[in-house]
Amino acid sequence: MSMNLNDIKAASKTQPREVEYIFAGKKTGWFLTLLHDSSEEVQAFMSRYNAKVRDLSLKRKTNAIAGLAAQHADKLHMVQVAGWRWKDGDDDDAGRPAFSRSELKAALAHEDLGWHLGQFIDEEVGSLDDFLTRSENNSGTV
């Protein structure tokens, strides 16, 4: 049986996805909640970014565009991560801070962790299938 437009719209909806941060093949107990690029938050960020690029392009400000592009990945990661939790619960004394924008920004800016975390986020948000809502009757068939 073929789908109608309402079925297709419902099947196209993405949901936030929780993934455990894996580093060098090891589980960390740190679970990130990620948003797909089609989410409203990421779309709004991309619209603002593209408008800035267009504006700078019209003004022929190529250095400013290069600077904007360099900051873009980190800012995009800030939008793609909607939250996190720890397997053992939050405990800042044990180095498991509760999620906040400033903690996320610090993690992404860290000289060692930042690059790996960014790569991990890029890989995990790249898989559309993992963000699609599962209907009750076909869960487990994918």
C-alpha cells in the first residue's frame, strides 16, 4: 500500500536523539542529546548564518566570511547539542557537571576534547535514519 502525503509528513519528522559519547572505542557514561539538521533550532541557526554570509558577500568582505566560517562549526555544535546527562548522575565534584550552555562551550573549546567531541557530533548527526520517529507498528523492523 502506498503512502499519502500525511503519512510522508509524519514519517519525515525527526526527534532529538540521545547517544553515549564513545572515545577511542570506550564508553564514557556521558550521554548527549543531539538535534538533527532538520530541527527548527538548527534550521533557524543556519538561516541566520546564511544571511550573514550573504550580507558579507555583497560587501565583498572575504576576510570576514573566512572568520565567520571558522567559527561556524563550533557554533553549529552548540545548537546541535540540546543537552546531556551522566550515567552516574550529575556530580561536579566528580567532574560530571550538569548540562549548561557554558559547560558545552567549554567542552567544545577544550584544546584536546573539543576536536574529538566536534567530530563525534558531526558523525552522529549525519545519520538521518537514527532521528526519524518510529511508529509503533514498524519499530524494530529498521
